[in-house]
Amino acid sequence: RRAQFAALRDKPPVTKDGTRITLMVNAGLRDDAAALDLTGADGIGLFRTEFQFLVSATMPLRQQQQRLYRDVLETAGDRPVVFRTIDIGGDKALPYLRQDDGDGEENPAMGWRAIRVALDRGGLMKAQARALIEAAHGRTLNVMFPMVSEPWEYDEAKAMFEAQRTWLHERGKRPLSIRYGAMLEVPALAEMLDILLPKLDFISIGTNDLTQFLFAADRANPKLAERYDWLSPAILRFLRRVRRECDTTPVTVCGEMGGRPLEAMALIGLGIERLSITPAAIGPVKAMVRSLDVPALRAQLAGWIDAGEPDIRARLTEFAESSGV
Ligand code: PEP
Ligand code: MG
């Protein structure tokens, strides 16, 4: 099967009925960008910039950050790279970043992390914004903010970037354009899409965090790992609603869910046609995509979701088998 997936490298992810699916990879280290050529992916849909911070004993300097981002953009060439600003704090604590409470937190996943840290420690975000904008000189910069819970947080983060963009513009560092996005991983944000969407260029759904918050189930607790299914009607209803509300705004799923062929099939059935997944999943997901008949799937899936079908996984498996996916 490995050889079979490798043979798919240069084949486009197009379904039987002609729907072009965008398949991108998740990355975080300089060498991860090589996965683009290895897999034939359309771009990097999630570059986790905190990796550089986590593997470093001291705060990475702006120049070091810039070098990493520039190298990744160069390897990507014409393919887009979506940089996520640092998602640190909570359980991904940095020894060189002082936490205000000193003793850690009882619920780090719901704690002082990601954009919450970035907005409180403006210096961190400012350095990262400059590094990204400088690295993207002459190109399009795609940047997204993690763990946005309310539109004002997105507004503030974007304003911080725009201030650095103005500052660098005067110094001759000018990206072609900057596209801004928010990660949807806190359920509260889904209630504010009408306010949020006009402000941004794209949405990326982080189903890892989103699921843990929807079900109040720690994503790192092995006792709960089997209990909540990504294919449960609750999640699929939630995602369907978000997809509908986003209308013309591009929506990507960048959580692990999209890297499993059956789950990816369900997402496509909901109209989510952009996935960013672990590189090893590109082959299996592309094979599924190329044998999928979307209209047939969509009709059936809608029925199961509306009826609250308790075992959508079994129904999807039958559908896949009977239609040769
Ligand atoms: C997610 O939460 O789904 C996500 C993609 O981000 P991370 O796994 O890095 O939290
Ligand atoms: Mg997340």
C-alpha cells in the first residue's frame, strides 16, 4: 500500500464527481517542509511555530525566527504556508517565559495559553510578527491565531500585526499581502461568526481542541480516548453549522480528525473541502478522495446526522465498502 500511495503523489485529489479537495500538511520544524515534495501536498495548512520555542533553551531571537520562516517559505515555493502564531503556555510551558502564577495551572488546556499569552505579552507577539513579515518580503503571508474565543481577541492580534507591518513597510520589508485567519477551537467562537467573518480571510478548525471543549473531555487523558467519537452526530452537527455559516469564507480542518480517511470522508460530505493533515495521511486520504462520489455521500450523511444516528462510523464504513472507496 505504501507504493500505491507513493504512486498517488503526482495525482490530484479530485473526487469521482470532479470536486477538487485541497490537501495540505501540518508541520512545525524546518525539515518538515520537505514533506511537501514527498507527498505532493498543496501547501502547509498549519505550521506550528511554537515548536522552535519548545526545543530551545532560551527565547529564539527574532533573527532566528525569521530564518526559520524564510527557509520554510523557500522550500514551499509557490505553495502556501499558513503560520500559526505561538500556542504556548499551559502544559507547553517555556522555562524562559515567566508564568504569572508561578505554580502552573490546574487546567492548563483551558488556561493561559496561545493568543491569551500573546495578547498579554505583547513583546513576544511583536517579535514574531516582525520575523514573519520580514521573512515574507515579496510574498503572501498567511497567519492565523490559535485559541481565539471572542472576536475582540482576533481584532487585537491583527492590530498588533498591522502595526508591525506599517513599521516594516517604511523600512522596505513588504509582503505582497497578508491574509489573516482565526483558529476555531473554542466553541464560543462559533456563536460569533457573523461578527468575526467579515474581519478575516479564512477559518481553520482545530478539531483536537474543539472536541475536548465540546465534550469537556481532556484530549490527553487515555481513559477518555475511546469514549468520544469524531464521527458523533454532535460533532458533525457542529461542524456542519460552522461550515454553513462560513459560506464564502474558506474553511480548513487542521486537527487530526482530517487525517483519518473515514473522518475526512465525513468532512468532505459536510462541504469542508480543505484539509491540513499529518504528512503520512496524505496518501491514504488522497486514495479515499479519488474514489469518492460526493453527492451520493452528502445525501446519506445528512440523513444520519439529522436522525442522530448513533453509529455513523458503521454507516460510513458500509457506504465506503459498498461504493468501493
Ligand atoms: C487542534 O487543536 O486541533 C490543532 C490543530 O492544534 P493543536 O493540536 O496544535 O492544539
Ligand atoms: Mg489546538
